[in-house]
Amino acid sequence: MSSIADNLGSVTRRIQKATLQAGREPDSVSLLAVSKTRSPDELREAVAAGQRAFGENYLQEALDKIEALSDLGDIDWHFIGPIQSNKTRQIASAFSWVHSVDRLKIARRLSEQRETGLPPLNICLQVNINNEQSKAGCQPEDLPEMVTEISQLPGLTLRGLMAIPDPEQTESALRASFRKLANTLKELRQDYPEAGPLDTLSMGMSGDLEMAVAEGATWVRIGTAVFGTRSRKS
């Protein structure tokens, strides 16, 4: 069985190869290790291998890990799961990134509840890129209003977009979904230059990271390829 360190090395090489093949800058894509349902000991192994950015879906589980690993220093915690209104205060305090903002109410609460001494919270807007009824995310046509309003919130820095395309699509359709998200971000950057960096595309997972990188991903969210198959249901 491969160790987490070996897996991280393998994933890093995949990212580097995909980045090179896409003609992109070597450090333009970052690895977000999706660590939901993983134990603090597994995360410690990943940190020892050099991984610093972790994505969590479940708030209480994440808070327990943040406390358990507080001795490790500066870990970059990203919240990537659905956000309930009653959980925004803890998310605003404990994380440096949130990838799953899909409504203005949530953005306003995160801004209001971000502690004054902390830097603005980096956020991505989650887009329902394939218009799936069961999938979270705002509709692309809602983005202009959201970008305009969120760019005025003092506790947030609007970094870009996130999507989880339908994995049942054909390869060509999946690539088109990634390209659609990338083009949407490009249009927002052109139309709203004052809105924030808008430099981030959070897309791509273990099975399709090469395709996502080819279409412009800057964060790829990788769980299984780093930690192996989950031992319990997530």
C-alpha cells in the first residue's frame, strides 16, 4: 500500500506534467488535499510530507482537526462544503478560504462575522455549472449581481469561482464544463476589474485533474488520490 507521502508525490507529478503540457507557469496550480473523514494522524502524515492546504466539508469534524493539529503551525484550512446560515460564524473564524459561497446571505454573514484582527476571508463563488437540480451553487446568470455586492463587503476578498461538474458527463462534456467556468471567470474579470483579484478557479478532482488543469484550474481538490479509498462513508 502506498503511503500518503508517496501519493502526494504522485499527484504532484501529475499536476506538474499537466501544467507543462498546458503551457502554463510551473507554480500556477496548487493542490488542495480534501481531508474530509480523514483522521488527524493522516493529516499529520500529509503535513510531514509537505502538504499545507486542506479542504474540509463538515464543520464540526474540521474544527476538531484544527484543534488537534494546532501544534503544527500555519496550516491553510479551506471550507469546501455546503454552508448553513447558523455555521457561518465558526467558518468565518476558523478558515482562510471558503470555496462554496452560493448566495449573498452567506457572503454577508461571513463578512460580518470575520474577526477584525484576521485578514479578509478568501472566497470563491460556487457555480452550478451544469444546472443540476441536486447540486449546490448559484446560476451563472446570478454572478454579476453577486460579484458587485460581494466586492463591497469588507471582511471578504473575492478570489474566483468553484464548480463540481457532473461526473457522469462524457469526457468532452466535462471538458466543456471546465472551459465554461474558466470563460465565465474571464468575463467577470473583464467586466468587474474592481471586484477583487478574481484569479482563482477551484475545479478538478482525482479522476479529472489533468483536464481541469488544461482548462485553467488554479486549485485542484484531491482526496482519494492522496489519502486512498475512504474507509467509511462520507
